[in-house]
Amino acid sequence: VDATSLVIELPENPSGFRALDLTSWLGKGIDAWVWACAGQLRVFLASKTVTTSTISSYWTAGMRFFFEYLEATGAAFEPQALEPKHILHYIGWIKDHQDWAYSTQKRGYDKTKAVLSALIRRGVVLGREDLFPANPFPGCHSHVKGAKPLSQTERLRLAMALRDDIVAIHQGAFADTDCAAMVVYLLAIAIRTGANPTPLLEASRD
């Protein structure tokens, strides 16, 4: 099989990744997993059921860690042989990385689980009812302090600044790039609707 198929080209997206290259993982005793993961990433991309940034994160923040676990532990088993004990061992391996933030650990597991679940639905991985434990990273939100929302005064100042920039854009007096002008419009939409910014950032020019 042509190893170039392990390089998944991505359309332009906010993650900054234009390609996901899995070729370096061949020859490490986990080839079946490498081909399965690359195939699933291509399925995600073709189906358009998830954003390109999410597909990128499935690899960079999920399955890449799973591959590191497989290599580090010498757990050379085929995808069809995946069992609950392997998932528990993987969770333990993640938690052993004390230098990782708790949210990073949980995110790594969640991204891996998303890909493995998709492989189960396609029959590449054998589905087992007890494969994934319930809530292996409890209380994640208590470990992370979210960003403090803007005060009403701060929101007003932001809205006024955006208004001034939009006026300048329409008058041809905006002293910045077209990309910066697009950001002004996107922020104006976001502050008005409160929408998740990711779909806006991934919107095409039309």
C-alpha cells in the first residue's frame, strides 16, 4: 500500500495544520493502527460531519498519544483485539504524565475515544459494551478556571470599537489588512449572537 495515503491533506482551517502525516509511525509494530487511524481521519474529512479543526485535534491531541502509549508499552495488538484492559491501561498511562494539565489528560482521552468509537461504528474495532469506563476523568471543570466573562462596560467598549472599525471599513479608511477587516466582522457577529466562534472562523469567503 502506498504510504503517501498516510498523509492527510487538510483544507485551510483555524488549527493551522494543512496536513496530518502518520508515516513516521510505520515500522513500530502498530502498522494496523496507523492505517486504521489514517483511514478514519479521511472518513471524517470526506463526511464533513466534524470541522477540519476537530479532525486535526483528533490526531494531534488524541490518537498521537494513543500511538505513543502503544509504542512505549510495547502493546502490539491489532485493532480487533482492543479490550477494556487496554483502555484502562491507556488511561493510567495518561495520568502518569504529571506534567500534563488535568484538562489536557482528559482532552487526550476524549479525542482518542472519539476516533476509536468511530472505528467501532465502521467495524474496524470490535465493539464491546464495557470498553470505555464511565467518566475516568471526573471533576475536570473544577480543575480549570474558565475565562472571566466581560463586564457590561467592557462589552460596551468592545462594541463601540467594533462599530468604529466597521465605519472605517465602509469608508475605505480602515488602516489594516483585509484579514483584519474580516476579523472585525466576525467579532461583530459573535458579540451580537453569542455564537460559537469556530464555525465563523471556518466560514468560506462567500
